[in-house]
Amino acid sequence: MKWRAGVTLAAAGMLAFAADERSNAIKRIQEAATVFEEINSAPDKGVPQEILEKAQCIGIVPGMKRAGFVVGGNYGKGVVVCRTARGPGWTGPAVIRVEGGSFGLQIGAGETDVVFIVMNQRGMDKLLADKFTVGGDAAAMAGPVGRSASANTDAMMHAEILSYSRARGVFAGITLNGSTLRPDDKENQALYGREVTNREILTGKVKAPDAAQPLYAALKKYTPAKTASR
């Protein structure tokens, strides 16, 4: 009888853990939708329209923790979605972890919202890997700010990833060089109800959860159909 009780308690604990993981993933999606909406709602700020037009994937990391003096350390969780192969929509969100690296010059500790734009198929291929380093495995740079800002420079057109941050109400392009991105397998499993790979999610092979609707609404509002990139 004791072993049965132990098995029951263990099963209950696993179910509770899975429920917590799913709740965390859903909360992360909702926070990502809010961040993307707030950042792009200001007419003279946000990510330039032509960047959003060319975006292959968009990642949002709400409340990323940072600490350091000049050289900082970062840690955060967020979600990323990619354009669907057919049609103007987006794939299901994949939960990711961002670790290490630096925002460049920074003083003190705090939290900041991070948005990164994957600009082309080369960048997306790196994102589909189990782990990659920004600036090492994928060419990255700070993105331009302003809804109508020009992005027609060779650097902008050939960068695989453009990145941004918002801290204390200030939105600016940043570098994420040295940061590693990897999928959060536990939260993805809880969100989709089974073991699922980053590649399956971001290539549209997994049905998106209903919890992603707030994020899709924000994306639809600010991201027009993709245009061809060089």
C-alpha cells in the first residue's frame, strides 16, 4: 500500500510541475505580446516598418535580467515565432532561453525587455539549432529605431539578426554579441503537451496553442507581409 501511495504522490507532483511549466509558458507569451504592442505603439519609435517587412522570425524576451559594470551578464526567457512557409501567418511560439553576453556599455543591475529580429533564412537556420551564439554563429548588430527609419545600409541588409532593448522607457538598438540562445525544452513540452523540438515548432509542423492568440494579434497589427530580402 505504501508503494502505491508513493507512486500516486509522485504522479501528482509531476502533473503539478507540468501545470506550473505550462502556466509559465502561457504567461511568457502574454508578456511578449504586451511588450511588442507597447514598443511599436509609439509612432516615432519602435522597430522600423521595413525591418518588420523583411523579418523572417521575431523573438521577444520580457524582463531579461542583466548585471554588471561595462561588461554585463544576461539571463532571460522569452518566445520566438517565424513566418509560416505558406501564407502570411506565424508559426507557434517556441520558448527560448538567452544567457550570457553583454548589452555593451551598461552600469548596475536591472531588467530590460529584449526584441530581436531574424532577417533571413540564414539566421533562421541558426535559430533552428539546439544552441547558437549571437555574433559568433550568426552575424548580428544593433537595429535602427523609428517606424520610418531607413535601414538601407549594407550592414543592415546583410545582418542575420537585429536586436533592441527597452529599459526605463527608453527603446534602443543593442548588441547581443556573445549571448547564447537555446530552446527551453521543458516549457515547450508543457505548452504543446508532448516532447517537441525547436525545429518542429518554428517550421510550422506543430499546431499553435490557443494561448498564442494575444501574440498573433500584436504581430498582425504591426508586421506586414514579408518582402523579399537580398
